[in-house]
Amino acid sequence: MISRLVERDEREARIDLAADRLSYLVLSYGLLLLVAYRAFVRGEASWDLLGLVIFGGLVGIGYRFRTRAAARGWAAIVVATVVVAAIVAAVLVLTLGR
């Protein structure tokens, strides 16, 4: 017997995208909590986990730009976010690194 592929409708695709989004949010914020716990409670460096969070975000941004799915003002928001994050990181390193 030959199995047939069933076409998916827009509702199923939307549900899949929403589920993937929630999974990504749980994973990313969970990793950020682990990074914060390692840094502040145990005093360990967590660059490996933080790198996963950053790489995951970069993959999503890169895919949006490659498929031209990002809005015009989106690049400015990404750059502003990176600049603010770098400033906050520098302040934390200078104040807590002593």
C-alpha cells in the first residue's frame, strides 16, 4: 500500500511556528538563567552557554535577513540592541570584575 502525504493547512503551520517559538524562548531564557547562576552563585565563567544563546539569536537573525523577511527598521533595532548589550556588559565587567 502506498502512503500518501497529507497536505497541511495554515493553522497547523501556525501552531508549529508558535510551538517552535515557545521552545526557543524556554531554551534561551533557561540558558541565560544557568549563565547567571554560574556567574553570580558559583563564580564560574559560562562563556560556553552564553555562546549558545548568542549563536541561536544570530542564526535567527541571519535567516531573516537572508530570506529578506526582516522589516526595514529591523537592522537598526538589532544594532541598537547589540550596542546597549555591549555597554551593559562593559559596565558589569568594570563594576563586578574587581
